[in-house]
Amino acid sequence: MDNQIPRFNSAASRFLDAAFAKIINKLDALSKEAGKESIRMPAGLFLVVDKDNGGDATSDELIRRFRMLDITSGSIIDFYYLGWINYSGGSYEPKQELEFVLPDFQACRMTLKEYGVANFGGYADLILVDVEIDTTGKYPQYFLHFEDAIRIDLAKSIKSGDIPSLGEFLDTLINAAEEFKRDEPNCGGTYYISDKLGLIYAKQSLLTSIFDKWGKFIGANTLKHLAVRKLGNKTEIYPGAY
């Protein structure tokens, strides 16, 4: 599919600052460390709304797990809450670490639709997507591979009983990522763990491998039932645009 050029408005700026710009910076760092022309890493994007804007119990729990998820993931997979401002580590410390901003979230949804990612369960979704840097040209190029991405409607899956609990489900994802880390010395050079950032990266897509390992923990048939694949288009994002 043709790359989709994103269209942004002013309301999208904080969302882009919080996600795409950080992704680009980490890809730059990984590329310099690895010394490879093209590498990919997986990223987790959460679409979640707070209770004041119609969120449910799953949304609320996912928001409360923000800091714990960041710690337990060990940075193997980077997670981003789209449409939320992360105040942790900043000079301004409000009562909560995250603040939901509805215009930012709406801008995020509009941007994803431009990429072909049209569906949202309404409360709490997880999207796993490969992000890539390609340095073979005159300037580095950066891509989001939504054509290979995975989406899970967390709220719907918990209400239906397909997921016993949000905490257990997220733990299975972390355990799958940790298995990559344990296997890395014997992976035969198919993927690597960054010494500096701890992030997992490879030349080719890692999502299928992560999906297969994840299925070992949660059950392959269950995961295939929950997951929607091939969400949208391969999309180029640009440094300095955010």
C-alpha cells in the first residue's frame, strides 16, 4: 500500500510530542548503536478514555497501571498512552501522573484514521505495531507498519470473559517479551536487545514472533480470537514535524 502522509492540527501536537517524536529519537539511538541500515522495534499504543469522558472499569484500571506497566515491561517494548499528557519526571507535578485531554485524543483518532486504522472499541484498546528506521537513502526515513499491526479491544474482551483480568493479560505480554530477552544469546542474530536502552529490535518484523510467544502464555487460540491483524497502511512519519 502507498505510504500515507499524516495531516495534523494544533490539537495533535502534545500527542505527537508524547509518542511519535519519542519513537523517532529511540530509533535514531538504536540505529547508531546497532550500526545497521534498517531496523525495527515493536511499540504498544493504548487508546483509552477516562471515566469523565465515558470510560469504563477497564479504562480506569489501565490508567492506574500506567507506571507499573512502564516498570515491569523493562523497556523491552515501549508503551504510549495516546491523547494523554505524561507529567512524570517533569517540573510540574500534579496530583496524577497522567492527564487525559479530549482534543488531543480526538486528534489522535483522526490521525490513525488517516493511516487506515479506523476501529476503536470505545473504552480501552491496545495496538502493537512495528516502527522502523531506514537509513539507506540520503536522509533517514521512519515508518509505522500498521499493515502488520495487532489490535485488541481490552474492554470488550474482559466483559466477554475471554480475558480473565487486565493485570493477568498484560503480564502475559510482558512474560512473552521477557522470554525474548532470555533467548537473545541463542537467537542466531534474528533479533537483538539494546545494551543502552534495553529495547528489542531486529531487521525484520518481530510482531509475529512476539504473537507466537504470547500465545504460549495465554493460549494460541484465545489470542487469535481476540486479536485483529492488518489494521491499516504502512505510514511514514517525519522528524521535526512534532
